[in-house]
Amino acid sequence: MKLLILGGTLFVGRAVAEAALERGHELTLFHRGRTNPGLFPDVEHLHGDRDGDLSALEGHSFDAVIDTSGYVPRVVRASAELLAGSVEHYIFISSISVYADFSTGLDENAPVQEWDRSTEDVSHAYGAMKASCEQAVHDVFGDHALLVRPGLIVGPHDPTYRFTYWVDRIARGGDVLAPEPKEHLVQVIDVRDLADWLVRSAEARLAGVFNAVGPADPLTMEALLETIREATGSRAQLRWLPADRLLENGVEEFVTLPLWIVDPAWRGHGEVANASAVVAGLTFRALAETARDTLAWIHSGAEVYVEQGRPKPGLDPAREAALLAEALV
């Protein structure tokens, strides 16, 4: 299969490229040549800019395209329209953030946000813009489009330092601040499981809308952190602090402490249905394997946080120590 990846050198695209090569496919990467330019030297690299310079894609044909780098609707529409006559199958990586209401569990039929076109600032309208990107792909490719909605994607090379924070912090040991409630449900998917499924879905010409969230069974915050502790061989002690105390001290949900959400309006963020994707072949490795491989990546000396324009997730040691000390008074 001749496969085009829009992106392919940072995180999801990188994992998709690795999965495609493992399965013996002919691969082309379209990107700007700025991030990890030395990756995959034996495949075809086409350089350009999705926002205004797609000329390198002209005159090429592919069996499928996997779009890992689409955020702005007009940019995604331009890519889809240019490729419409030369690609048979379009896979777009969207997000569960498209959904309009997270107050309860939801599936692919739940309403999505509407983009009001007042801004193209992804940090302010990410979910609504992703929903509009989905619509653009569907408008062009119809029944030949696969729209994939992952939740939190984790594992080696993750640029966000969200799941990575917990692996890094717990592996260092000592008293680790853990946020209650312990039974809060969380969802993560290893980037390699997502990538493998995307490539297999391209082979099968899978179409439609699917939530790509994991794991297979419900996962609590307590089980997540304990699994990381055991998998990394850490002697850390989890010190659980009540949610109200954390909020009173300015600890931000999901930002200061990744994966932690107590606002009832966001309860469903950890209860997104994945049954359709599982039926369509999505599988999950053990969380312990993801934790161990993430720790190995951290220990490799890699840069573990590369996102720009937002604070690095997690508690710095001094603040964590102060919060724990106050809790013991």
C-alpha cells in the first residue's frame, strides 16, 4: 500500500510511520522539515506547508492518507480537496474534544461543538475546530473517510508531558501528591496501539466515526498511579489529598495535575465509549508496558516537553512539598 502521512516526525505521525514500515508499506511523509528532520531517511519526504504550500503533493497518488496534523478547518479542507483525485481513503485524526457535553458518558452519536469562525486560535477553540475539520474531510471524501477521535494519547515521544509527568514523578520516588477521588475514571491510549490500528484500518478501508480511547476496561486514578509505581519499580508513597483542598490552593484540574478532573461538567471525559473501535479491531497493550517504555524514553535523555505557549504540566517539587506539608498540619 502506498501511504501518505501528513506530519510523521513528532508523535502520532511518527508512530504511524513506524507501524506502516513494520507492515511493509511504501511511505511518503509530507511536512515542513523542521521537527526531527533526520527521521526515516529511507522513505520519501515531501516538504511544504499545509497553510499555503501544498505544491509538493501535486502529481502524486496514494492508496490512503493519514492526517495527523490537521487543526484549522480551511487548511484541512485544502488538503482534502487537493488529494481528492489522487487518494482513495482519507483518515483524519480528530479528538474527543469535539463533543459538546462531557457531563456524562458518551459515544460517537453525541452532539459535537459548532465552530463560530470567530477565531483560528486552536488554544481557544480546539474542539470546535476539530469538529469542523471532520466535516471538511467528510464533505470531500464522504464514505471514503475515517474520522478518529482519540482521548489522551500517551507513550514514548509524547510532547505534552501529561501522562509522562506521572511516570517521571513516581519513578523519582518519595512522597508523591496524588489527587482524590481515587475512583475517578481516566482514559489513555498508547500511541503505538493507536498507530497500529490506524494502519490496519487503512488496509481495510475502514470508514465512519470512531472513538479511539483506552484502556479496554475502566481505569481509576488510583489504579493508574499504582500501576505506574509497580511498573517502574518505584518505592514512592502516594499521598492522597482531597480535591477541595487542592482546588483551594489553586491546583488546576488536568493542567497542574494531569488526568485529574473533578468538575461534574467534565465527568464524562473518562467515560467515552470505545466499543465500536474495539469491534473494528482496536487493541490495547498493558498499561504497565506503556509506563516502562515511557520511563525508558525519559532515561534516554530525550526532551520530554516540546509544546510551546503553555505551562509545563505537573507540580514543581517545592510546591508539591508545601502542599503535602500543609496537609499534615
